Amino acid sequence: FQPQRLAGRRVLVTAGPTFEAIDPIRGVTNHSSGKMGFAVARAAREAGADVVLVAGPVHLPTPRGVRRIDVQSARQMLAACEAEADDADIFVATAAVADWRPAAPSDHKIKKDGSGRAPVLAFTENPDILLALAQGARARSGALFCVGFAAESHDLAAHAQAKRARKGIPLLVGNIGPLTFGQDDNEMMLVDAQGVQPLPRAPKLVLARQLIAEIARRMGAGG
Ligand code: C5P
């Protein structure tokens, strides 16, 4: 690991889940401890980058030297990322963003009405933050190196490759979702246009450092 390979670069990272309100008391969310994204932010900082970490609700300390923006919902996460994206050279999307949110959250607590009937919630689709930033950068002819993550339960390599192509990004990291949630270790594969490169199971910080070194190498080679 060569330190300072990202000196002078700006790295934007999303981490953790999002929380989508049903009412002021309740909401829907995803499994995500935020550990992988916080490890990526720490590794990028160690490599000398200026790092902004946009975090959903997690219980983790901010890595030293990293600027952190806390958000709750996918739309807040998108707004924070859009505000930072113009200045960024690298975007690493590790957040487990809720795909849908309640369409009409109540501004007061929904009460049981004694009828025994449960409320029926309508959902609406959330913005895809990674897609929006990748497309925005392309539209501006900007050079934002975008990296996605994909947690899958089966057929990881095929799903990850399809996802990378759909989002139009150079690099995607695949992992088997349910095995990694909340764990300190992870087993990942790097997926790019050339194919799939598995990385041996290791602590998330070790993998994050490998990922950052890989990004630095690709950017050094002209992206
Ligand atoms: O399409 P899917 O959600 O499986 O893609 C996962 C990747 O896209 C992750 O990098 C995740 O952070 C990002 N993503 C996002 N906004 C969404 C959904 C996913 O940034 N609404």
C-alpha cells in the first residue's frame, strides 16, 4: 500500500442505509452498518485525498480528517451529493439506499383506530444517486470516476456485471449481501469491463485500502 497516492484528489463517499419516513415516529430502512463506506472514507483519507462522507443513520465515529454530512432520506443524500459532486474527482457509492419511500408520509403519528385494520402504504421510487451523479458528470463532460457497490444474494458476478453496465460506470464492487451485514470482514469482487477479479476475504479496512489503491492506479492510468 502506497500512501498519498490520492493527494490533491477529492473523494465523495456515501455510506450506511437511508431512512424513509412513514410518519414522525416510524420509517422504512435497509440493513447496512455503514462499516464498508466508513472504511473507504478512511482509506481515501490515508491515501491523501480530501474526503467528504455522506452518511445515512449509522452508529460509527467519523474517520479522522474526513468531512461528514449526516442525512436521513435518499432525497437528502442525493441533495448532499449533488452539492459536493462538482468538486469531486472520485465518487464511491457504498450506501444501501432505499429503493422506495412512502409516497405520502403522515405529518402526525398514525394511530390505531380500533377497527383491527392495518394502514396500507403506497410507495414511490427513490432517485438513483449513483446513476444521477454518473450521468451528471457525463453531461458536463466532467471527469468523475464513479464506483458502485452491489450486494446480491445469488449469481453475484452476472448481476454485478449487468449493474455496472446499466449504470455506465467503470468499476463496481460485488459482495454477497446477507453475509457481510454488520460484519468486520467482507468478501468482494472487482467488476470492470474486462471481467471479474475476486479479492480474498479480509477485514473491510484492508479491502477498502485495496479498492482505493485500485482506483488510484486506474486514475493514474487516465481513468
Ligand atoms: O441498483 P442497485 O441499488 O442494486 O445499485 C447499487 C449501487 O447503486 C450502490 O453503489 C448504491 O450505493 C447505489 N445506489 C444509489 N442510489 C440508489 C440505489 C443505489 O446510489 N437509489
